[in-house]
Amino acid sequence: MWNDLHKHFAKVKDRRFEAMVDADRAAAFSVQAGDMRLDYAKTNIDETGRELLLQLLDGSGVAAKRAAMFAGAPINETEGRAVLHTALRNLDGGPVLVDGQDVMPGVLDTLARMESFAADVREGRFTGQGGKITDVVNIGIGGSDLGPAMAVKALAPYHDGPRCHFVSNVDPADIAGVLRQCDPATTLVIVASKTFTTIETMTNARTAQAWMGQSVTDTGAQFVALSTAADKTADFGIDPSRVFGFADWVGGRYSLWGPIGLSLMIAIGPQAFRAFLRGAQAMDMHFKSASWLENMPAMLALVGIWHNQVCGYTTRAVLPYDNLLVRLPAYLQQLEMESNGKGVSMDGADLAEQSGPVVWGEPGTNGQHAFYQLIHQGTRVVPCEFLVAARGHEDDLHHQHQLLVANCLAQSEALMRGRTLDEARAKVADKFEGAELERQARHRVFKGNRPSVTIAYPQLTPEVLGQIIALYEHRVFVEGVVLGINSFDQWGVELGKELATALQPVVEGKKSAEGKDGSTAALVGFLQKHGVS
Ligand code: F6P
């Protein structure tokens, strides 16, 4: 099937797809899920290409894999774990069995504990030594940071709880900058770490503990832990009543829906958090029941596979025309690249095709004044993924929102249409002539024929944010199955961690750099000369 797809692309790659984009295509090459619309009409995928992609999908066994995931089978084979982040939002969906045990009573019990704690913090029943909690500091990294940090920002219009801060980097500048803004007596510190061993998080947690200990008598009382490792949270001195646990079948980058979302719940309140879960649950139900052609995560995955593995476009720009989604690209970098950035398939053989794409992006319209130059006129094709809401939250500035929407739609149109040499000549014909006109015109040509998809929704509410994130999670799942990848492990992060541990005493000057490669030894020498040790 891959061969057929490559052959088909070779046949159609030079045609201008703009000619195909009429109203019928807009209807046929779009998908509706709940309130959301995915438009992939502005791509070079035609009926034949789509049929081949759908055959590829069918042949990958994705239906059985999807059923296995929702049923709690250990599809994360290299770690021998089930993959059940969907259970965290299965609010009224019945039992979910892992090893014959229904996990839902535990999930709902933890959710209820989180809700009660969040309400206590928000309503001043849980206090710090100095009274009502004014600031929450979430210390975590990767999946224990990016999800809640992205979602707290995205749902800022619903934020009516204490201020939320996020510390992730081991760079002391990160934690120092946050703690300077907080009063220890009214700060709640959340240590978010699935394993409770991550060096960045544990280092920052100890720094926060020392900071609080300078003025707060019972520091432990203002600490909360979110983790699967109850023994380690106890060793750290956090009372079990303030530990919110979860199981190993929740992957770090899929963990926002449970305890790792506590900071979000405190920010927006338990009710809005439930709406967020319901949005995700609605996307789960859509993913489970819609035919592949009508299935938004599946079609989004197939469009991505067409662009990355078939056309060879190695990166994908995520461009939210929704400033509230400013952290979405960073969040998706972990979700997509940590999940599908693998070189071997499930059975250990080298991947037959490329792994998942490089994902990057920034909100529009900011990006337009930065890197869009390359997207429009650079020699590489960068498929773009636009996200746009019909309405923002600033009702009195709706005309400004309309300008934002116009910009979003204009970009996908410009990428597709481009500007011909004749059109470019006409633009500058009054200023130049002869060879200079030709030269100037060529700089103003846009080749066009550049693909994009647009995800449109009414407004970025908690429900819609839940739908968007679940959409991307399932897209990653489908892409992983088609490529034969285990999307749920992350062995590629290990080597750097091991080498950093070994290098620490060298950097500190307690051990020589002997045995290190010449470049690393020289860099250590330079940094030591300038004060690192
Ligand atoms: O190093 C990668 C990683 O394991 C991610 O997968 C994870 O989200 C992050 O580190 C943080 O892990 P933890 O929540 O265990 O601190």
C-alpha cells in the first residue's frame, strides 16, 4: 500500500490542487465532530489518494488496536502496560477493566477527592499559614507540566481561582522567577511527577521546600503530590491525604485528565474541569463510533501521513489563530514527537517509513511577522495546521477577532493560490521596467500549491479544549498504529539523562573529564574557566 501511495503522489505532485477546491470538495473533504469542523480540502489529496490512505489504515489493524486500547489491553508492549487515559474522562461510560478489575471506582474516587480539595482551596477552607491560598505553584516537567500549563493558559477566561504558576526547568532562573512573585505563607506547592524521581522536578521541589521553610513552620502542610509512587511521596514528607495518585496505565503526556490536572481544576473550578473532561469524552465516543471517513482523528492522522511519509514534508506547523492556545505547539511537541518519534516498529525492526514529523508553531498573527516568509516562499513545503474560533471571549472587541479570523483564512488561501509571475509583474509595473521589472517581479512570486488544514470551532470553552486535546491524542494513536510504532513508551529520553548524571561531578570539578570526547572536555574546560565549578 505504501508503494501505491508513493506512486500516486509521483503522478499528482505537480498538479495545482486549487483547481479541485470547489464547494463539493469542501463538503467531501471535511469532517464534523460535535461542534468542530476539520477542513482538509486545501491539500493535494484526491479521491484516489484518500482511498489508498483508507486502505492503508484498514490494513494496519487500527480497529482492533483501538478496541484493545479502550478495553485496557497492554498495548504499550515495551513497558507491559495498558493505555487508559480515556478512563480518566469516562465519567458515565461504564466499567473499564484492567486485568479483570474495574478501574472506574478508583478513577471516580480520585476525581471526587480532587474536586473536594480544589473547592477547599478556592473557597478558603484549605489555608496556608498566612490564610487563604493566593498562589499555586505546579512543579513538574514534560507531561507533568505542559498539559496543565497549556490548559490553564487556554482557559484563562474561566480562571477564577488563585494565581497558577508553572516551574519545569532545572535552570534556577525558572523557580527563582516564580517564587519571587509568591508569599510562602499563602502558597500551595504541587509536586507533579508520575515517577517522583525526575531530577529536575525533585530538585525544584527541594528548592521550594527550603524557600517555604524560611517562614512557614509546617512546610509539608502546604505541599501536594501528584504521583503514581506513594512510597516516594511519603519519603518526601507529604501527608497521604494530600497525595493524588494514579495508575501506570496513564502515560505522562496523556495525564492531564487526572491528578496532573489539579492546578487546572483549582484555577477554573471542578465544574468547568468536568466540562473539559466531557469534551474529551465526546471526542472518545466519536473516535470509537464514526466511520473512518467521518472520523476526525483518523482523517487528521491520514492527512499527516500523506504529507510526512508520502510527500516527504518533514515538518508540520501548528498555527492557532487563538492566542489562548499559545502553549499548544509546545504541548503537541511532546504529545506527538515523544509518542511517534521512534526508529523501530513494535517488533524491533527498523521502521519502513519515516517516523512522525517535526511539529512546531506559534499563534497567528504573530508568526505571520516572523517565519511565514519561509512557509510562503522558502524552498521547503511546510504543511500548516490552522486552528480558529468563530468567537473569542472579548465581546467588546469582536471586530478585532474578525480581523484575526480573516487573517487565518487568508493565510490558507494564500498558501494554496500563491501569486504568478504575471500577477507579480502587474503589482510593480508602475515602478520598474525592463530587466529590473523582471527581477523585482520574481521576488514577489508565491509558488502556492502549499497544503494546509483548518480546525474550526465556535469558541475555546472547556468542552472544546477537551475535544481538541483528545482529537490530537487519538490522531497520534492512529498515526502510531499505521506506522507500526509503540506511541506510549519514550526510551529516547534515557541516554541524555544517564550522561547528565555522569557529567554532573565533572562539571562540578569533583571528577576529571578524562575519557570524555575532546569536544565535551573542551566545553567543560571553557565553562570551568568562566566559573561553572
Ligand atoms: O523524560 C521524559 C518523561 O519521562 C516524560 O515522558 C514525562 O512526561 C516527564 O519525563 C516527566 O516525568 P514524571 O512525571 O515522572 O516526572
